[in-house]
Amino acid sequence: MASSGSSLSITSTRSFRNAKAIHSPGGSLNRRTLSGRYLSHYRDDSDLGGEVSSEFVSYTVHIPPTPDNQPMAAASAAPAVPMDPNVAVKAEQQFVSSTIFTGGFNSVTRGHVMEKMIEGEATHPQMACSRGSVCSLNGCDAPAMRDERGEDVLPCDCAYKICRDCYIDALSSGGKCPGCKEPYKILDLDGPAAEILSLPPPPAATDQKMDRRVSLLRSNKSGYLMGKQTSEFDHNRWLYETKGTYGYGNALWPKDDAYIGGGHGAPPAFNEKARRPLSRKVTASAAILSPYRLLAAIRLVVLALFLEWRIRHPNKDAMWLWGMSVVCEIWFAFSWVLDQLPKLCPVNRVTDLAVLKEKFETASPQNPHGRSDLPPVDVFVSTADPEKEPPLVTANTILSILGAEYPVEKLNCYLSDDGGSLLTFEALAEAASFARIWVPFCRKHNIEPRNPESYFLLKGDPTKNKLQIDFVKDRRRVKREYDEFKVRINGLPEAIRRRSEAYNAHEELRAKRAQVEGAGDPNAPLNVTKATWMADGTHWPGTWTNTGKEHGRGDHAGIIQVMLAPPSSEPLMGIVDEDNMIDTTDIDTRLPMLVYVSREKRPGYDHNKKAGAMNALVRTSAIMSNGAFILNLDCDHYIFNSYAVREAMCFMMDRGGDRICYVQFPQRFEGIDPNDRYANHNTVFFDVNMRALDGVQGPVYVGTGCVFRRIALYGFDPPRFKSHGICGGSKKHKNAKSKRDADISTSVAAGLDDDDPELQLLPKRFGSSTSFAASIAVAEFQGRPLADQGVKFGRPSGALIAPREPLDAATVAEAINVISCWYEEKTEWGQRVGWIYGSVTEDVVTGFRMHNRGWRSIYCVTKRDAFRGSAPINLTDRLHQVLRWATGSVEIFFSRNNALFASSRLKFLQRVAYLNCLRSNGLG
């Protein structure tokens, strides 16, 4: 078995057809990743040697140019000049966003450059809406500097347009204009452009391994240094930097009247934001809870008296019948007690989104420009079979995610296609193209929900509460575009079939011609593979319609395609243009990063179904974006409330939020008949049981609609936990083990000696990828609450406002490495780390493992449903679902994950709740 830590010299036999190597922009032919694997860039040449009827190849899939990823046509026509390093980085990111990467076990990672079908602005006028004025520097496509009125800022008299990053580079490299080569002459520093022109120099690049995924700002005032929080506080330094004297209310501080009369204004309100909580716990009304508890106690007494009477008065004429009835009655009584105990202390929770915005997105001394200080979030969407899970439903889910109300640069979406289907791939490309119209429309008119299918099916007046006069016109145009989008999605299966048949027929003609020219037997059968072809005339590296060698559902290479590149850190507003489909002036047209992922599958390996696919996404996202939190959604569950992610952050970022492993939202369904004959709503479970568990140690994980803390998925213990006795006593503990694990990951990020004995634990737990190990400490730091009053081990304010580094080909190649079929061998993935293997109900086991380590979870019921999905609509599907739950419950009961064998960190009532869950689903 080849290790990822050694360089692989075996040439891949799974390369694309007729591939020939090319040099990537700004890079060499072969590059080595941090795990020792080699990356080769390839571009396929179809070399058909003839013409194919346009009837079969007229359909093309557009991999769209996003507002942050524009074509560099001007760069190809410009004379050859030395390229600026920053421009080379941007060119590298464009290369990544237009390349599909494949690879896996015992093979070289290959990058196939997709043909970008970019039409002119006359054909796609909505592109002009998002482009605006771009930098004139050769090879740079970033937006040019503009003032608050949207007008171009021209720092030089020659009217040379330049972006913010290139302007900083020009100032630091001599202060000369790239256009006229003359020193910059800034004439007006008092106008609106003063803030833009007087930019600070970029921060020094320190600790590159630690800051590879997300740049972290370090402040001397905060006492935070190298990932560790110091306890010393330099009072003299604080007085000097803040120009303070003494605290408010002391002897030398002026009285309120004198303070105001002296012209200083009202006295400041210190720690006002720190004292305002992001969430509150509201106990159930005593008028409802007390009678319920009293009734339960009365029933318990009556039940005990009844069982005592039954045992004392046996039926001697039918002892066997009496014995069976008594056993059944005792079992039913025990089941009722298990069901009632966790329901005795339900709670409700309320969030405050205004306080969240004030604390994390308001200008402050640490954040002078008011950039978002919220942690990044990765959204996982999983699908496996496009026949059972229609691509249109999946595309609508993706569109609802891309339109979520969360900082665009902090939101990343990953689609896991466990079937490796070309249909899902092209449907995702179409969704990314349509998102350029749909997402700005949603932001402009505050559309809810942001699933276009559900939105256009809403009953009632669509103009209600819409203030802008062009809403009706915009809605009509977007509706027409969506109808065309649906036609393209629904026509993809036929288009792929006809395209593949055309190319396969041409391949047969070529083979027949070669057979005749080679003086072979003309009657001999032709051995031509029935492949599935992409729109650019190359073989699809995933699963083929006619299963072939290394192209089947359980045998294909790993695939990663960045559909939408990471956006810039600055808002990119639309411009006024009469040809635009909608007016996006003052509307941010950026889109979150969107990535297609299909993990490698090979015969002889246990791929562990959905749990294995989710773990592959965890590792891929850690390499590419490393969000501190992960939102898990099924392909048929979409975001119904665009503020749902912010609701979860109110709990994670609040005081004590570092002990929360996940925030579970209730499941709500659409398309259910009015009588709910199959009980799909599960009202008792989601509205009663889960609220009650929130008052104990937290709700169970139900498989979708859940926001995880990344380090909790990594198997780390919480920073603080309590040991609970059987009788209800508890003892607080500070988690020294969790601190040791964090120190190990920080040591890897700092680049210590690989011979350190503590670092030998990381490959056994997480695998051989050093990039993944280095990302752990960054994810842990980003997930901390702010260091406010009463918060221990918090992060300083403004630490997450710096832009992250762009993606490069080596990073994507490392992501291909961690989704290989062999990567999890001899590691703790699926045993302690990530989603847990060994049960068809992996969701219940995964949540149980976190609670067993001392974490707690939160149940968030929003006023507007956070997520909605589809439920079984016939009895057969419903019975299959119930059978799956029952099978998983029996597997858990007879395994080490039985709550009877849980640790002392699991509360007694939480233990009873898990036993009741197993009983109700599989044993009762």
C-alpha cells in the first residue's frame, strides 16, 4: 500500500483520453503537494479527425465567469511583460476555477482545463451588471477602486484604472503609476476617495503554515500571541494606547454634569455590547408544565399500584397466560417511564440577531471598516443517485444556500456526488450560472424563501411588503430565466445521451477505418468503449451510463471542480446599464465559493455510504476553506429562512458557546397531504421531545439541518465538562486532554520537528496530510467566542477580518489526496473522528459520541422555519424509512454505542433519552 507521504512515480492509467501536458499559468508542469503527491496539469485534445453533427454537440455547459472570476482576454492580446506576483496569484485562482481535478490511489493527480464558454456582454447582459470597471493592469481582473457614489477613483492624472491590491503594490514598489510610469500625484485627499487612497501597507507574512487557510490578525492589545492567550495584562501599555486615565466612576473622573458641560458629550457606556447576550433560555410556562408533571406523577403512582395488584393476584388456572401478560405490562410501564423522564424540563431559546450584527459587523477600533468578524461556515450537501434525487431539487437547494444572508466571503458550499454522475455535475454548473441572476435578485428585494421553485409556487400577492418600484419587472424577468433554467436541467439526461451516442458512433467509425487501413479482418467485432462524454469532447472521469472499467458507481477516480471561485473580501456592487436584466446598483453581486466533490471509489474498499462521503467532505473543506462550523443538509432540504446560519452563530458565539458541539434545527416538510396519513410531521418528536432534551444535555442529531463545530467532529473533548453520577450529582472538570490535543495541532502549524513524539499521534488519528493537521488549530481558533467579559479562552475582536489566501492548484491537489479511497486506512476516521461508521443510522451514533465526550447541543426553533424538505409520499417509501431506523436502533443497542455503557460525562436523563430513542425506533 502506497503511503501519501512518499512521492508516487507510477503513471496513472486513469488519465483522460489523448491528454497532453501544458504549463499552468504562473506554475511549472509538475508540482509536489505537502503530502508528497505530484500534480500534473493536463488539457485534453479531442483529436476527432472529423466533424460531428452540430445536432448532437450544440448543447454546452457554461462554467460561469463569476464577478470575481472574469476572462482574461486582454491578457492574451497584450505584449509579454513580467507579471506581478499578485497578478500571478489571481491568474492561478482563475486556472483553478476552470479546471476539473481528478486522481486517487496509486495515480498522479491531473487537472483537466475545461473549455470556458464565455459569450459577449451583448449575449449575456447580466454579466455587465456584475463586472463593473476592472483593473487595467495586465492579467488582473479585480474591480477598480470606486468611491461611495460608485464612481471610479483615479489616483493618477493619466486616468489609469487600478484595483486596491495593485495600488498598494504600486505604492510599496516605488509609488509609480503602471500606466504612465510617473509618480502618483494625489490632488484631493479630502474627497470621498481619501479613505481609499490612504491605504495602510499590507501586514507582514508571518507563520505561513499557520495562516495558510485563513489569515488571522494578531493584536498586541489582546494578549493573544501565536495561538495562545496570555493571562498578563500590561496596564501602563493600555493607558498609553487608549489615552485613558482611570475607570469611569473613580475619583478623578468628572461628574456626569461636568462631563457634559465641558463639551465632551455623554459618558461612554463601557462593556455595553459584552453584557448583551446573543441568546436567552426561556423555560416553559409553569401553567403548562406544573399540571403535566403532576399528572405524570399521579399516573406513575397508579401504574405502580396496578402492577403490584397484578403480581399479588395471579390466575392459577392459566399461569402461563398470566405470566406473559404481566411481563408485557411491565415492559409497557417501563417504556412509558423512559418516555416521560426526559420530558420533565423542556426549554425554549430566543436569539438576538441585532446584537450579533452589532458585535461582529460594526465598526470598532479593532475593526475600523466594519468588516464581518463572523467565523467562516462550510455547507455540505450530499447526493448519491440522480434518478432517485432529481438534479432540479438539488440545484434549488444549492441556490438557496448561495443566497443565504451570511457574509459572502465566509460562506462555502460543497456538493458531494457519491455516484460520480455527469448529470449532477452539469446540473450544478447550470445552477452556478443561474445564481448570477437569482442571488442579486434575492438580495435586492429580500426574497424569502430563496429556493426559486418554492418561491414561484407561493400563493398570495408576491408584491406584499415590496418597496421598490421595479420589483414586478425584475420578478417577471427572473421567472422567465428560471423557466428556461428548468428546461435545461430537465433536458440534461437526453442531451448527455445524444452527445455520448454521437461521439461513440464517431469513435466506432474511426476504429472501423483503422481496421480497414490496417489490413485487418473487416468482419471482426470492434472493441470500442461506450463512454460518457462531456460537452468539450472528453471522457467523463466519473461513472458512465454504460459501466466500464474504472468508470462504475463503485469504481471511479476522485473528482473536484471549483464551480465558483472564492469571492473577494470587498463588496462588488453592480453598475447601471440599460442592457442589464435587473438593476443591481448598490447590490453586492459576489457569490460564495461552490465546489463539486466526488470521492474516489475502488473495488475492495468499504466506502461506508453516507458517513464516508461526509467524512470526505470534512477533509476536503479543511484543505480548501477550513470553516470553523459545518452545516449539513440533504439534497432535498433547502434553506427556508435565509438567516438560519446567523441564528446558529448566536449560540456558538455566545458566552459558553465553546461547549456546544452542534445546533440542531427541526425538520419541516412540504408536499404532505392535509391528513398526514404517514405521520411525516413527527410533531411529538420535533415539538415536544427535542425541546425537552434541550433542557437536559441537548437534542439528538437527526441527520440534516444541523450546524456542527468542526473540532467537535474531529473527536476533541470540550474545554470544560461535568462528570455526572447515577444519582444526579456532578463535578466540574477542566479539560487538560483537549488542551494537549490543541497544543499538538498548534505545534504542527508552527512547523516543529517531525520527530516530536507527540506529533506521531496525528497521522494515526487524522491521516498523513500535514495540511489537514495544520488546519486544526486555525479552525479551533476561529470557532472561539469573542474575548468579552466572562469568556475564557476567547479570541480578540477583529481577528477574522483579513481576507483569506486564494486557492491554488497545489491546494486542490491536496484535497484530491484526502478523498482517496485509501486515506482512512489505519486512522481513526469513522471510529472517533468525523461521522461514525458501523450503523445505518450514523446520525444518532455521531451525536451520541459527542454527548458522551461531554459536549452539549442546542435545539433552535426559529419563528420562520429554518429548513424545509420533502418527505415520503407513499407507504412503500415510508416503510423503508421506518425499517432503516429500526435496523439502526438494533445495531446501536448491541454495540459499544449503547447508552448503558456511556461515560460519566453523559447526564442520567440524556442516557435515558438515548435508550428511549432505541426502544421507540427498534425495540418497542
